[in-house]
Amino acid sequence: VLLRKKTVLYNYFAVVYCQSSVLIIFPFLAPVTDCVEAHRVCSTDPQCEALYRGLELCAVDASVAPLGEQEASECLERQDALLAKHPSLLACKCQRGFRKEERCLRIYWRVRLLPGREELEISPYDDSMIDSRMASLVSGSSFMQLDGENQCLKAAQDCGLYEKCGALRSDYVFSCTKPIPNTSRCNQYKCHRALRRFLERVPEEYSLGVLFCPCTNTLCGERRRKTIVPSCSYQDAESLQPNCLHQQSFSVCVFARSRLADFLSNCQPSHLTASGCLKDSTGLCLRAYAGLIGTIMTPNYISNNSADVSLWCNCEGSGNQWQECLRLQRLFTHNSCLRESALCADCCSLFIPDLR
């Protein structure tokens, strides 16, 4: 029987209201709105723009000190009113590496003033158009022969033979090793920016090949661990580790908060999938892990003779959030999804043409 119906489109589902009161829900990949565009539409409505500006003031206050109960309540009421008027601000996403990425991410988090744990584990990035070529790079079996050759040296040489990869790699090495005048410290901000530029602009068969090259000896392992210049990219002058939860807090860099949310969303482990990933995509996890490099949440290999990775932070001073902090750490140190994704990445250099 053909029923009259009304269809309402959401971000990932189409909900069909039938005249018989039967509710049917089926997957529907609707176009994802960019947050910059969603805000542009909001700014044409004086009431919407006023509510948004009010949330900006709330965010400024929250970055200085925790909001009081009454102030937090008023800010959340303002947030609810804004999202009721323009729900596209809640459904919007951002694109990695785009010119307006930082502005887009600020808008994304602005309408999530006091995010709960669930919101901190939802990616702000649009993965609906993930490069199918990326998936092919990590889907096959590895036939790489580890015959004693330093695979990380080979990956670096392959990168150097591809002009864009070699140039951008040289740029970040220079930025991460050049000291600030009259000091022995590097400019970590410039180092992070150059690392992100390398990972966003170089084809992933080259960048992932450099990051995840397989090693069978400590010499290769040392080269792999030092690829991202750890002395500048995450360690400080005194080698003191910050608290992991502080690094995740709402007051930190918008890139770090966003890339961590992307990692938590795309690298959740699961024993129910062949890939070991809840989303069953090693490609998404690899991209999310690489996206953390160049932020204050930069992870790296823990030693020269291990493929294990970790964040440069600890759980000291976590108080009653100790278990939450350990959970964050273990998503790097004991994560079957991340481990399997890294193993799959070993086959990337199979797809790199021999340019020599």
C-alpha cells in the first residue's frame, strides 16, 4: 500500500513520517554543512548573531575561570536558544587542512560551550568524502621484505624524491630545530604549524610511510622516533610532562581539542570488527592519529626498539578523574584499533613508484 508520507532529512538519517503513524528510519547521507557557512547564515539574522556573540562572551569567561552556577545556566540557555533557532550550527562540520579550518573549528566549539564527554568524542571533521585512495593504501596485505634494509631511511629517501614531500619535510625540520634568538629553545608554535602543513599537503602514501615505517633494529627505530623532532614538537625545555586531562581541557588550542576528538571518534577499539576498530576503518584511524601531530597532544613512539606509542603527558594531579585520565592514556598505549591501523600502514610504500 502506498502511503502519503513526509520525509525530514538529518545529517545521517532520513526519518519518514507515514500517515499510518509508522516511523521508518533509514540511512541517508545528506550533504554536510560547513560551520563557516552555517555561521554566515546565522549572521544575517540579528537575533541569531546576538545569541552567538553572547556565547562568545561566555567562552571568554570560561577560558579564564570555571563559570559559576548561575552564569553557566544563563550561557546554556543562550546556547539552547541559538541552536533551536539555527540547528545547522550543531550539525555542521569542518574540513582538515582548509584555509578557514581554524575559524571553522572555533565556530564548531563555540556552540558546544560546556561539552560533556560524549561531545568530546565526536569528530568535528567531515569524513563523508574521505579519499578512497587512502582506503586502498591500508586495505591490502603487506608484502614488504624486511631484509635488513632501514625502511625508515628508505621512506625518507622516497619522500625526498617527491619534490613537495622533500620540501615540506625540510621546512618542518628547519622550523623544529631552529632556536629562538638568544635562547636554546625552539619555536614550538612554528614547529607545529610546519608539521601540520607537511601532513596536510603531502600525499598520504609518503607522509604515512615516513611516520609508520616498520623497523627491526634500534637504528631504524631511532630514526622513526625522531621523525617529528620530539625535542621541539612535544617536549619542553625541562622535559616535564603536563597532565593529560589538562591538555584535553576546553581552554587548550582549538586544533588540539579538535584533533583529539577526531582520534577518540575514529580510533575507538572493538573486538567485533575485523579491523579492530569500532568504525571498521583503519584509514580513518591513521588519518586521525596523524592529525594529532603538530598539536600540544602530539603522540610518538615511546622508544627506539618499540612500535608502541604514547602521549607526552601523565596523570599526576588528576584527583577523582584519575580513571578518566588512565582511559585517555590507554587509548594510545593499549589500543587494538590503532595497533592494527599502524600495521596496515606498513604496506603504504608498496604503492610508491620507484622514482630513482
